Amino acid sequence: MSLSSYTKEFKYNFKIAYPIILGMLGHTLVGFVDNVMVGKVGITELGAAALGNTAIFIAMSFAIGFSVASTSLVAMADEAGDKPTAQSILNHGMVLNVILGVVLFLLLFFVEPVMRYTGQSEKVIDLAVPYTHLVAFSLIPLGVFTTFKQFADGLSMTKYAMYVTILANLLNVFLNYLFIYGNWGCPKLGVLGAGIGTLVSRIVMPIMLFFMLKNLEKSREYVMSISFKNMQQAMYKKITALGLPTAMQMIFETGIFTAAIWISGMLGENHLSANQIALNLSSMTFMVANGLGITAMIRVGNQLGARNYANLRRVAISVFLLVLCTQVFFALLLAVFRTWLPSLYLEMDNIEKLANNTLVIGEATNLLLIAAIFQISDGMQVTALGALRGVQDAKVPMYITFVAYWLIAFPILYVLGVHTNLGTMGIWIGLLTGLTVAAVCLLYRFNRISLQLIANRHQYTS
């Protein structure tokens, strides 16, 4: 095929992807806003928010990873015109996601011993624990929201969750302003104030999305017909069989970044803050690739439902090429503005904090160089994962990510980070290695599966 056969899909790919990207950026911006606003209070408070958000992010990644399974299933059912199956996926997915939210909320109450075992600063832990406990409760309403969101994504109705996320983020900023700094007569709660903002905004999100979907013709019948009668074990198993490996894969990936944060915390508060700044910036650009990965999942899932395997491969490659272009662009941005971006997180006008803040910015500047390089690897691996989920291949990608991140990346980042003078630079070199290995293996896996589907189709029709 000519290059134009792929590039002509860019516009439609981006039409589906941009609401997903903005919605994901909204989720990331909750952490970004918390970090920026808390960082103005002090480095210890920033470290506490980083530590607490890391624990929350692991749990949230597992929950979102599990719920993502329904998107490809809904996309297949929608393409085939199978409304009863789509309704069943929504009903069963709601039950599973809420139960998972409750379980994760309860598990996060035991995070304090883990934080102390990793050797984090006592001052940081004392602030991080109550923040984590408060925000953990938001995983329950988040489970309801992700159920509606992933279902709407499967119907290619991607922009409504974006609207909700943007509005919720604005609410979070306002509540942070009130409760972090104690404005308008509200108590000055610091890190805990950021937790209140996050919790309230996430309670509002599923309510807003429900009413939006209720008033749209394509989704009205589904959301108004949610019922928990006649639940079937087979559908629970189908969602879980795809959702659990996907959730584990996301845990392996977020877990390795969490390990990087905790190991940097062992090196000192300044290292932890620098690592968090670089990670937060790179994760925002990663959301673009992540959104395109979900686009690949939706479009590949549609073509799988239509049994058009040649087009399945073509649309997937078109997304791969689009991601390559966007990630090269973001790599250049991070490299060019690496000395300015970290200053957004810290109060440089405070003379008492100037020395420490200058050290943090210098270290974060160096880390952003490596972050710029791994934009491409990170983007390609998440897009390949999306395409593989579209063909409902979940188990092998789970094994690939485990090997890449925990058998390859972790030993490298631990040795270079702790036992050499590279410090946090060594940690990020390990991350870069793991992401690159994952990207190569996952792209190879999709290439093999898509060619096999086409060959089997030709063999069947000949």
C-alpha cells in the first residue's frame, strides 16, 4: 500500500482521538494541578502529593485498565448491530467496576507500611497517608464514570467524557484554591485540601456524564435500560478474561514508574521532586499517544466485528504513523523547553527555598532530555497495546510488559540509580530501555496477528 492509504486516515483517527486525549489530559491535569498548587506550599508537601498520587495512580490504572476491556467488546457489538450484547456489557461492566473500586479503596488503607518500608522521609509520609486515604474513596465514583466512558467510547461517542473531565478539572482547581491555601474563609489544609478537591470533582463526574448520555439519541436507550436482573456468569467471565490481563499490563507499566519514584525518594527529597516534575510533564504528552492507542482499539475492534482484516491492519498502521509524528514533535518540545518547564512547579521568588528549588530544577532539566528520547518508544508501545486489545489479544501483551518492565527495566534502573553516580539519570535510562523493548515486541506481535488474520481469511474464501 502507498503512504497516502495510511495518511488519509489521519483526520478520522484524530476526530475519534482528540476527545479521548483531552479527557485523559484532564485526568492527568488533576495530578498536575495538585502538584503545582501544592508545590507552592513547599517541597515536602510536593513530595507528599507525589507519593500519595503514585499509590492512587497504581490503583486507578488497574481500575481503568480493567474497564477498558468493555470498549473493544462494545465496538464489536456496535459494528455488528448487536444492541442486546452491548447492553449486557454495560450492565455487567457497571457491577464489576464498582466492586473493583470498593476493593481498591479498602486496599489503599494499607499503603502506609509500604511507604515506610521504602525509606521515604517521615515528614513526607505523615502528609501523604491522610491524603491517600481521602483520594482513595474517589475510586468508587470513578468506577461508575469509567463504565459510562468506556461504553461511550465503544460507540465512538468520545467527546462527552471529555466535556465532563474538563468541567471536573475546573471544579478541582477552584476547590484546591479554597482548601489548599485557605481562601474565602475555608480552612488552610495544604495537601489534604488537594485531596478534597479531587474527591468532590470525581463524585460529580459520573453524574454529569449520565445526564449527557441520557439526552443523546444513540446512548439514551442504553443508559436508561441499565438493569441488574438476569446477570450472566458468561458475560462476567468474558469481560474479566479481557479486562484482568489488561489491568495487570497497566499495573506492570505504572508499577515500574512507581518504583522509579520510590527509588528516587530514597535518594532524597530533592531527587523525588525532580523525578516527579519530569514524570508529570512526560505523562501529559504521553496522553496523546494513549488516546490514539484507544482510537486504534476502537477502530481495530470495529473492523474485527466487520471481519475486514485487511482494513483492520491498514487503520492500525495509520494510527502507528500518526503516533510517530506526534511523539517526535513532543520530544522536540521537551528537549527545547527543558530548562523552563520545571520552573512552573516551584516558587522561585521565595529566597528561603531558592537553593533547594534551583537544585530540583537543574536535575529535572537533565531528566527531561531522557524523557524526550523515550517519547517515541512510549508512544509506540501504548498504541500497539491498543491495537492488540482491538483484536482481543490480552494475555501475551501482559507477559511482554512484565518481562520488559520488571525483568529488564527494573534491574537496570535499580543498579544505575542506587549503585552508581548516575542517580535519577540512571533510573530514567532503565525506564527508556524497558519501554523500547516493550515497543519492539508489541509491534512485532500485532504485525504477526494481523497478517495471520488476513491469511486465514484468504484461505477460508479461496
